[in-house]
Amino acid sequence: MKKGLTILVVMLCALSLFASGGKEATTTTSTVPELKGPGNVTLKRLGYNVGFDVNNDIIVGVTEESTGYKVEYYALPAQNADEKLLMEVASGKDYDIVNLSVDQWRTLVANGALLPLNDLLDAYGQDILKGNTQDVWKALSDEKGNIYGVAYMYPYDTEVNNFMIVRMDLLRKAGIDEVPTTLEGFYNMLKTLKAFYGEEYIILAGPYKNAANGSNSLVFPQIISSAFGISNDWMVDENNKVYYMSESEKFDELVSFLAKCASEGLFDPDWAANTTASVTEKFASGRAIIACGDRNLAQAAIPTLMSNQGLTEDDFGFLGPLEGEDGVCTYQESLNIGKISAILKNSKNAADAINWINLKIQDQLFINIGVEGVHFYYDEEGQIAPINPIFADERGNSFYYIDATDAEEFKFEWPSRIRKSAAQWLAFENVTLKTNAERPEVFVKNPFAFMPASENYAKYNTTLLNSLNDFVLQVMAGKRNVSDIPTYMSDWKNNGGEAVRAELQSYIDAQ
């Protein structure tokens, strides 16, 4: 952990030096660059890590056909993505577009590495400007109104995007016919499986980290923390006071529960070392009974298990947000800015980068969904339904190449992307749609969904989250105790916790 923090500090210092020259340059620039135009320039785009070759997907050719622009695509590594991003930017790499998590974007804004886009959007991005609300544009701006990115809004406001997939065939053999909805039932299920199978299987594989979030993923399942009323790292109480997850009155109970499960062999003993890939492999290969995951895990593992082990859809169950013994169950809404695309200050093709994104919005149905009658049709309810396998084959990975959308239109188009995969749709129906239909009250708003970039949040929050994860893992491993929370919180305050809280409190107070 110390080595990682040292690297991060060095990169931030280098980034500040890089950005200082950029800030000086922008103060003397008043003209909008002219377009070089499609066919006259090759753009470079850096995005997050995915499990396919980002330059050889069919969407690369589809987008070039639609916009006329040739683009070279680059991806961050699956591990240490934030550090690699800072290294790339600080070293002066000439990417034209960087596709970022919100926290990565805040870091680059705070360090002056991004180009203000107002004039470029006025000249070349009118469809981008129309695509989102003023709340979104305010969140993408500094206090002077300078816009530093364009947003891809998450298109479903109340998705349970972190859940667990269960091998019901193995549960039934152990005498369990239904998946639990309460924390107590969940624990009893794990105990029963452990007693029945012993060391034959990993009972619960995890954690499952979303590469699109950079390093900002929790190391424990959010459907477990939901039972303790903990829905995010930063929250706001009924008196509009901002507090951190570890200040929650039930944080000690959450960590104690995780430690108990780990000590009793109910969690994968490799929990601290697991990656998204290793969790997927353990579940897909049949080594784990339950796995933490999301729709991507469903898409990767369920067809493999059906093919290799003769399972059917009825042999899979799904665990959504769990309820605590006092009836508490809170899960944060997915209404937020999903990703932000920004232009680096040293981009040589800023005007064409904005023009390219604008052209993609103009043709977003074709690029992201396809051609009616070939890739999709409108069903009896007027909804877009995919025609498989061609939709999955030719538009299955288009999500990765999205930089901005007409948000309202994309909300209508997006469900078809889930339906491209029977396994994804199975998970979506049994977790998200079921939770929305039966327990809509579990969703709580994210009070910081549209918070603009701020200096201390960008400077400290990733480190705070990493420290939180480290502390929880140490308690789970028996190296620290719940009684160490006061010491951990003292370090938290000294490492920027109070500075970040002050910024967030100012934002809440101004609402």
C-alpha cells in the first residue's frame, strides 16, 4: 500500500508540473481551432480496461463508417488503472479523448490537465449540448462555468448493478430451495452450504470489481452493506450532515459480520487477492457455489456453466439487496454520470474530437443498436428488441465506445442492450426488475451525483477509499480488529478525510 501511495504522489506531482504549462497556455488562447475534418486526422482515444481487443471490434469500423473519422483506441490496464492514467497524462501522451470514471475526471480537473470545452462545444458540439440537462453540465463545470468534459449518463436510474449469482442446483442438493432476502438468511445459507460441502467448493467468491470504476470499487458486496444502512462511501444524514461510511453507527457491525464470515471459511480464502477475472473463472469453472458480480459476470459465466455442466436457467438464482434484522435495506440509485470523456490540454485535434463525438450522437441508434430489421425490431409494446445472434455479434460491445449520448433517447434504446444476452437479461429481470417491482423503497438517492469537481475530493478520496478497503481486508484476515476503528479514523482525518467532508458539506449546504 505504501508503494502504491508513493507512486500516486509522484504521478500527481508530475501531473501538476505538466498541467502548469497548460494553464498558462490557455489564458492566451481565444480562437476556436478549425476542423481538420474526417479523413484528414486520426484521433486517439484512451478508455478503461475490457476483455476484448478495442481496436478490432466491429464497432470500430461501424463508427468510422458513420463519422468518417479514423480512431486508434487504447485501454488502461485492469490493475492500477488510476496510477497508469496519471502516468500517461503526466508524460505528455497525446491522446485526444480520455474516457474516465467520475473520480478520475475530478483528479485531472483538479490538476489542470484538461481543456475547457465551452467554445468547442458551441462551435462543433450542439448535439452534445442538447443531450443532457443543466444539472449535468453544471456538474461538469468549475465555479467559473468552464466545462471540462462531456457525460455519458447511466441510462437506468434504479439498477442493482452489484449482486450475487447462485448455483441453485447445488443449493437444492444441500436442502435449500430459495435464495434468502435477509442478512440472517444469507448467513444461514452460507453455513448450511459449508457444512454440507466442506472444502469441495468455494462457498462465496469475491469481491467483483468493475474495471470501468478505476480503483474506486469497494472490497465488500454492497448487497451486504445494504443490510446495515450503508449505501455509499459518503452519505448524508436526516439533518443534512455529511458523514463517511466508517462513521456510520453500524459500520462496526458490518465489518464484524464480514470478519465472521471470513473466519468461518464462508468466503473465498483468496478474497484479498482476487480480481474480477479470477472471480469469473472460479464461478464459470464450477469451483464456486456463489459469486459476487454484475451483468458482465452473468454474461461470461452462465452460458459456460450451461454448456459445460448441463445447467439450465432454472439452476441459477440471484441475490439482491439484503435486509437487516431491524428491517433496514438501502441501495444507492444508479442515477448518475456513468462516464466522462474529456480532452487533454495537449491534444492536437481537440476540435475534431468534439466533432467526432457530436457525429456519433447524431447517429447513435445506428452505432449503438444497429439497423431496424437486421439488428433489432420494435415489439408489440413499441420497445426495441434485439435480433440475435447478429445484434450481440455486431453491437454487443458498442457500450465501450460511447462518449456521450442524447440521454433521454438513449434511455429508450438502452434496455435492448441488456436483451442482447439471455444471461444478462435473466440477471436483470431477477434482480433489478424484481427489486423495483417488489421493494422500490430500498433505493436511496446519491446526494453527490451531480457534484462538480473539487480540489480536496480529487486529491484525497481515492486514497481514502483504498485505506478503507485495506482496513476492512485486514480485519477480515484477522490482522486487525473492530476495536481499531478509532485508530483508523484518526488516520482518516489526518489523510484528508475532514478536508473532503468540508467540501461535500459546502456542496450540500448550497443545494
